[in-house]
Amino acid sequence: MSDLVAQLREKDGTAAALLLIVSVAALLRFYSLAAESLWFDETYSVWVARHPVAWHIALSTQRIFPPLYYLCLHFWLGLGSSEFVVRSLSVWLGLASIVAVYGLAKQLFDARVGLLSALLLAISPLHIWYSQEARMYILVATLGLCSAYFMLCALRQGRLWHWVAYVLSTAALMNTHYFAIFLVPFQNAYVLYLLLRKQIQLDVLRHWLVSQGAAALLSVMGLAGIFSAESGYWWGLLDTWHGAPTVADLLGVMFSFSLGTTIQGRWIYWGGLFVFGLCVLASCFSIGRRRLLLLSDGGLAFALLYFAVPIGTVFALSQFRSFWVLRYIFPFLPPYCIIVARGISNLWRLGEAESGTDLRNGKSQDPSRRAAMRTAGRALALVLLAAIVLTSTWPIANIYRYEHKENWRSAVSYLAAQEQANDLILLVDEDIWLPFEHYYDGSTRRIGVSRVVTDRDLLAARVGTVLPHYSRMWLVLSHTDNFLLKDYLTASRCTELVSEKHFTGIEIDLFNIQLTVANCG
């Protein structure tokens, strides 16, 4: 991004403003980074990342998600494995995306829109959330911005290194998450837009087609896993859990893009959609002589396609087999911030015209009317920006104020402090061995029980074979609504419930085993 670096060297205060925005973003993301325990998905990231590089490459076609993020985390773990270190990779990626969104928005519009876009992404509660999570979603967002930026530079300037950077960033994107593939329709839709408007030369179009083929070849390893049995099972689960999205779900995503997921309430929901919606409308329309004028510039088309095509494609396909999941759609947040920023900038410039003429028809404008429009536009722009900044402080504060993630750190510490030599640990669901063993370093025997087992006799037989060998049993419940095993143990005369302890997303029960009771069962 040498072009971006050169732009920032200009002595117009832009670099200082961007540095201030990134500094605020860093404070918001590093603050309280290790306050919560790693939850299930984050411990899965660490578990996968700890494997050798050869393991990642060998199994890249058999796993649910492509390997790039896990390979990055593999080397990052050389710095340590604490919550702070593990999550800090995502923080740095999030900060990089803020610089990238500035560069893209400046290319599309101007430095003002670039800085506003960077500010909106910096204070976005949803962006802060995923910048503090040890998962690949923030990397997808960052690489998506890089791909879009280099695509724009390549199409406009045609330099070889821009094409190479576009191919590499796009291939890296495809090797990070399957949802990256939904950026391909947007990018090709924009090229089609240029073609229809006769704004692309034939040699540039040839370079574009070659770059698509090169990126596809470099993406084979990452995308091959989408056809694996494990992926098929996972997509089937998503379809069962979520179902086909509705218009209400679409509005819910728009609200999450605006103010995150840590606040609720009808008035804040509709109020947030109204404020951000006004900015979107101001981005698409301008006030002419007593009428609204639809804006149709290439920069706006790019931003709208970047935002609408991936989300619209996911929404449409999810009507047949649902994979409508917010964390997968999150990487399409940056263009939303650009569109909102463009709206605020348009309002700020309302009434501006060169030499006092109407830019649409060349007629002279009334200076007093133009001044009134400029004053009103700037006032509205400041009000909307202030409303966004102030309202965002509430969900941001809630990120730090409340415990949102499963508290495996405290739960395992509690169990480890009280376990005895002849104890047994039952884990329901069986997959929770991942977060449990991330924090547990004891030697007590552990047995996993699937949450899908609903046959009481089968559970009784499985547990009954091991009870005679132990004096106490810990039952750890998480990621399940199947409490049949707990009900069986509570009702059994062989076991006595001694304690029940609840942590965020986790329940731990301790049972004494009383095999001396006659007719135990």
C-alpha cells in the first residue's frame, strides 16, 4: 500500500487524525482483553493452531474452515498462550482493517470520507467484539478490505504490483473462510458496472480475467474443504439451528452492524436504524432544486455492491439451506461504515457548489439559500455523527461491563480446587473436552457423553459400568439442553447431589456415589 503511505505523508493533518483514530481503536480493543475466559470456539482455535504446519496442510481439505488463520495463530502462539496473547492477534488485525478502510474510502471518495469510515469502524461495537475474539472473522474483514483496495487500484492504475497484490490478498482471503467466496460476485458485478458504463478498457478487462484465474488456482487448497464430510455435517447443523432468514433477520443484522449485539430494546433498535438509515439515504441521494437527486458515481456503486451483493447472496441462498450467521456476515461490515461515512460527508457538503451554480443544470443559485443549506447540512451531519458516537458508548461499555463468554477459566479452577483422588468427571456435551482441557491440567479420568443421547437406559448402562470404581462424580454441562443424565443421577439411589454451581454457560454438579445402598439404581 505504498500509495496509501505516500498519501499519509502529505502535511494536511490527515496522518495525525488517522493516528488518533487508530490509537483510540487500540485502547478500546486492548482494554479488558483478558478479562474473560476463552470460550469454546477460541479454545478450538488454539487447539488447531498448536498442531504442526504439516498437519494443517494435510487436513486442509477435510476440515470445516480453511487453514490460514490457524497457521497465523500457530506462529503467534510462540509469544505465549494467555488469553491476552491469543486474542491480541485479532486486535492487531482489527487495527490494520481500520487503516485499510481509510485507504479504500479515500480511493473511492476523499480523505474526509476515509477518516469518517475509519472512525466509524474504530468505534463499531461489533468490530470491537470480533477484534477481541481469537477467531478468523476479523482476518476475513481485513483481507476483504485489502482485496477490494488492490482491486480498485489495479483497475484504475493498472500497475503490475497492484494486480499481484490483488491476487495474493484474494487468495489469502479464500484460504481463511468460505464466506470470502461471496466477495467474488461483488467484485465481478463492479467490473460489469464499469463495462456497461464503458469505463474499462479491453486490456484491463483481460488482466482482470487473468487475475481471477490466478486467484482461483491459489484458493484451491482453502476452498476444497467445503466439500468434506465434516463441512457437510456442520452446514447441516447450521440449517437446523437457524432456519431461513426473514426480513426481520435482515434488519437485525443491520442493527448489529450499527450498534452491535450487547444492547436491546425497541426504542434503541428503531432509533439506531433511523439514525444510520438517514446516513445511508444521504449517501445515496442529494438535495437539488426542491427535489432529491439519486447519486450514481462509481465510488458509491463500489461501496453499495461490496455491502449488498455478499449479504444479499447469503440471504437468498439461506432460503434453501440456511447459513445465516452474524459472525460469518460480519466481514461485510466495513463497506457499511463507508456508506454511512459518505452520507455524513454529503450532508456536511450540502449547499456547496462551485461559483455559486447548481452543478446539475448550471443555473445560478441564491447565495443566501445556499448558505442556509450549508448551515443546515453541517448541523445535521454533526448531530448524526454525535448521535452515533454517543450511542455507541453504551454497547461498548456493555462489552466490558458484563460477562458474555463461557467462563471455563473459573469453572475448571473451581473443580480442580475441590477434586479428590477417586473422582470421575463426566462431560456433557462430549465436545466440551476442548475448553475444559485447555484450562485443566489434572489427571482425573474424564468421560464424554453426547448431548444427542436421549435414551435413559443407554445413559444408565454407560454410567453404571463406571460408578463402582469411584467415590465421587463431577457432572459438567455446557452446550446442551439435554439434562436427562442429571435427572437420572439425581433420582438414582446410587448417587447423591452434593453441590450445584453455575458459571456463565456452564453448570458443574458434584455427586457422591453410594454403592452400599441396597437395590441401588
